[in-house]
Amino acid sequence: MRIVIIGAGFAGMYAALSAARLRDIKGVSPEELEIALVAPEPTLVIRPRLYEPKPETLTAPLLDVLKAVDVVYIKGSAETIDTASRIVQVATANNKRQSLSYDRLVVATGSRLFRPNIPGLAEHGFSVDNLDDAIALDKHLHGLADRPASNGRDTIVVAGGGFTGIEAATEIPARLRAILGKDAKPRVIIVERNSAIAPDMGEGSRPIIEEALRKLGVETRLGAGVASLDASGITLSDGERIETETVIWAAGIRAAPLTTQIPAERDNFGRLLVDRDLRVPSVPGVFATGDAARAASDDVGNYALMSCQHATRMGAFAGNNAAAELLRMATRPYHQKGYVTCLDLGEAGALFTRGWDRKVEMVGDVAKKTKKEINTVWIYPPKPERAAALASADPEHVTEV
């Protein structure tokens, strides 16, 4: 028997660990039930931190963790999924192909930044969506020091006033002063189509965010979108022209394209619709998890968000349930009633809220300390020790808040 997991992000990592945990509990050998994880690299990209400096350091090795729990790592990219014959075609090194049959498949392919067809965006826009993009942005920011001072050089525009956009924008002033000198006066502007900043953060959080932006000197342009970009600036939908050599796109994400190969229903974000056990109901043997799945997180109408917080726990349930079906054990319905947000606000601290109504619990330096702990401890892989790694993947205890 074989479980194939596609993706080494937060959901894929925990799916592998959780499946291995159940296999261990049942006393089944790795030869009887193989767990294979397919990904281009055996590393976890710490994606929630890619707005920070030195993004090349924001990865964590997974190979030793996977070896410790007898999960087979397959280096490559899943290219095609044939759900009728239950085969995944993987592109490996040197343009070779490998066919992997599966008894259960866990789709944990994550999400990608949504880049609309805006003139100039592909050529002139930066992002903090993935490791390569974040490294390219960091290199560009350091390159600004070699350019003559000008309004365009010293102005950064962030397109998108949601969670990612705010974290990127509030980090930029300190990043640029470190590059251009402590006397530099960078201008940072957030462009948001909605009539208010942080449209999803709620009324209680917004005044705190707005005060942080004022403290940092971050400007906003609300009720306007991006019409076009070029090498020297950006034009907004209301006609305003802003001189800038740096535009960071942070406006929306979609499930990775591989989900389209599963013949099943998807939502507007491209996520596969799943049942409470994270199965894709219309496709036998397939589970979806993390940003690839639209899953109910409770019984009152809330659905998991495309976030690390939800991906880790969803991954643990998906891996557990894929193994449970093969081992003839009871599955566990995914549930995640607890929900918190911790928004980094750069030198203005952070904002910590609890619940879907975003009740503010901590602000400023106290919240910043919690944010640092989340970003540097909580979201990293467990130690590559068998007992610890398996224990970390109990679905009921992953991402308890």
C-alpha cells in the first residue's frame, strides 16, 4: 500500500508526519504501508516570514525529519494526476519522468499569488509570495543603494492592503534605512481597492492598524486599484501617477494549478471542495488539504483560511485519515474552532486578535514578542527525532490556540 503526498509546505509536512504516526500506532511497517512525499526540494519554506530581510535564510530542512519517521522523499514536481488509474507522473532530475501509483493521494500543493493581467505587472512587479520572489525583491532593494536618490528610488508601493500587504509595508521603512542609511526617508504607499485598510481584520483592529501606519509614515490610497506599471512608476485606476521603482504585489492568492487535474468541484479560489474528513467526495482515494482545500472548520459556517495556521492542522487530519482508511481505522473529522491572527506592524509592534470576530487581545511590543515566537518557533518543523516528530503530529493537538 502507498500514500502519495504532493507538496512539502506546512500541510504536506504534517500530512506525512501524521500518516507515519498512525502507521506507527498500528504497528505497521514502512514496507507494508509506504508514505511518499513529492516536492522539488526537501525543505519547508517559512512563507509567513518572506516579507522579512534575508529571505534566503527562511527555510528549514525536512530530509532528516522525514527519514526519522520512515517517509520516502521523492525529489521532483508532480506534473499530472490520473485519478482513474491512480497514478501521479513526477518530473525528476535531467528531464526524467517517474510514475507513482497510489492507494491514497493527499493533494497539499498550496497556493500561488494571483497576478491579474495588468499592463506591466509581470515585468515590473515584485512579491513576497515565494522564496525566489522574496529573494529577488531583497536583491532589488539592496540595489537601490547604487542608484541616485530620487522620488522613484525612495518610494515603495505595496498593492494590496490585506494581511500580507500590511506586513510587507510596515517592514519596509526599517529595511530601507538599513540599506540606504539611517537618515533615509523612504516613502511607502499601500494601494487598496476597498474603502478601508485591512478589509478582513474587523472594526476593532482597524484603528490600531491605522495608528501604526501613521506612526511609520505609511500612506494609503483607498478605493483605487492598479491600472498599469512601468519602469518608472505606477498609474492607479483613478488616474493618479506615482513615481516608484519598486511595486510589491500582495493582492490575493489562488490554489496551485495542479488542483485542476482533480475532476471535482472547486471554489472561486481554485480550492477543491472536501468533506469533513478532507476527502474529495467525487474522487475515490483522494484527499485535499491546506490551501488546496475548501474545508469547514466548525459547525457554524466558518471555513479554513489559506493560512499557515489552518494548513498545519488540516495537513495532520488529511494524513491521519488517508492512513486510517488503508489501515481500516476510524477517520477523524477535521475541526478547528480556535482562530487567532498576529499581524506584524514593523517598528510599531504587532496586533494579536482571537476569534473570527477579531477580538483584540494584545498590541504593540507584547504582541510583537508573541509574533516573534510564532515566526521563529511554533511554525518550524519538529526535531528530527522519531518520537518527537511523531508526537508533534497528533491531529487533535496540532495548532491548538
